[in-house]
Amino acid sequence: MEKTFDPDKMAALRPELINFHGVSMSHYFVDNWENVQNFQARPDDILVATYPKAGTTWVSYILDLLYFDQTAKERQTSIPIYDRVPFLEIALPSMDTGKDQVDKLPTSPRLIKTHFPVQFVPKSFWEQNCRMIYVARNAKDNMVSYFHFDSMNSVQPLPGDWNNYFHRFMEGKMVFGSWYEHVSGWWEKKKTYPKIHYMFYEDLIEDTGREIDKLCDFLGLTSSVEEREGIVGRAQFSSMKKDSMANYSTLPVMDFKISPFMRKGKVGDWKNHFTVAQNEEFDEDYKKKMKDPSLRFRSVI
């Protein structure tokens, strides 16, 4: 992405939430809607899909290592992750759109990131029978991470105070819509479309190597024990947080004086934010909205 715009000007242009086909969105992710919907996927494209702040960068980084570490090592040290795995729907002023970035990718397979709910995914991905990796994170930690992200990212609406944000999250008034509908929509799609690998952030934290093995099985990749151990070591949160090619510190829309893009990477940080009353209110609401007993999350491990 070229940095030819003024980050201060961007901060003054924080977007409003809009209702777009029944989903809360920001214009930055729908301004290029028609071009994105007409995107031509290739059969070997791999789509990484998540609700925002659920482990997108982590899994993108792991995939990039799995596919290109042996043949193009310089990628990891010279190209930021957001250029290696472009964000399909983004359209910011004075920057290449995400779609244009994907179209220019020299790699095969192309690794592509989206935060779209499942019903917004361009139809060519389904027509080409592409493999998709969905990463889901428990709602409480996801909310906390999103709150800090919205505070520091001028592409997002201002978060307001924590209590207001807490209720807005439960109401689905977030960019990319309701967490509940997002994780459930992709889970439901997985039942009829076998090429979705549904991962949980908490499982990745608990045993990164085990989850990489599952990823390799899904993708038909083989790696030696040494290669896999090397990837596990490099894909630790502490390593990535210090890596300027992985931690988004080179992207001027993000104000690291407010919060780093990669903040804690822990399970259970919600306990430092939720009051007892909020936790009770949340749990009651969660029971009403999450109807499918087969989709289970862990908010502690």
C-alpha cells in the first residue's frame, strides 16, 4: 500500500456506521462493492475470513510461512503482511484498493483476507471451489480487542466509552455487523461447503503446533518436524509483535501512541474490562443469540 495520504486528515474523517444490506458497515469497506463482488477468484486462492480482531494476522502469517518460507524468504523481512495477504474489500483514499492489490499478487496460491460475513463473499470463490479458513474468537475477548483497535485506527468509527461500546457490540452495531451472526453464518455454511476449515483462536493459543498440523491436513501440505517447529517459533505473538513486517506499525492509519495493533494476544483479558454486572448481562444475552449447541467457544483456557 502506498502511503500518500495524510494520517491526521484521515483521523478527522472517522467514518459513521451505515446499514448495508442489513449489516452495519463503514463506507471504506463497501465503496468498491461492485468491483469486489465481480472479483475473479482462482481455484487455488485461499481466503482467510474472520470477524475483525479474531486472529486474522496470525493465521495469515502462518499461511505465508507454510507456503512461501522455503522459496521466498525475503518476503517476511521486506513486505508487510497487509501487502502479502491483501484485504479484499478495503478502499481507502490515495491507496490501491484491496481488490487491485489481490489482482497484482505474484504468488500462487494467492492468500486473501476478508472480514465479510459469509453472505457478502464474492460468488466466484464458491464457483471456483476455493479453500477458506475461518478463524473465530470468543465474543468477550473479541469485543475487548475490537474496542482497543477502534480506539487507535482512524479507518474505524470512534468507539466511545467502554459501557456504550459493550452494548453496541451486543446489538451488532459494529463494522462488519453482529459477531453472533458472523461466527454462526460461517459455521452454518461449513455444513454444506466442505472446503471451509473453521478454527478457534483459543485452540491456536493452547497448542499452535497442533492447529498448524490441522491446517496442513486441510491444505494438503507436508512439512518436516523441523519446518513446523520453526514456523511455530516464529508465529508466537511475542515474536510477531516485535516484527515491523507483521505488527502493522508501518501503516499510518493506526496510532500506536493509543494502542499497539497487536496488544496482548491472550485468552481471558475480558476479565480486566467486564464488570460483574456486565458479565451477567452478556451471558444472558449470549444464551438467547447463540442457538446452535454445536458451535462452542471458550472464554478461558
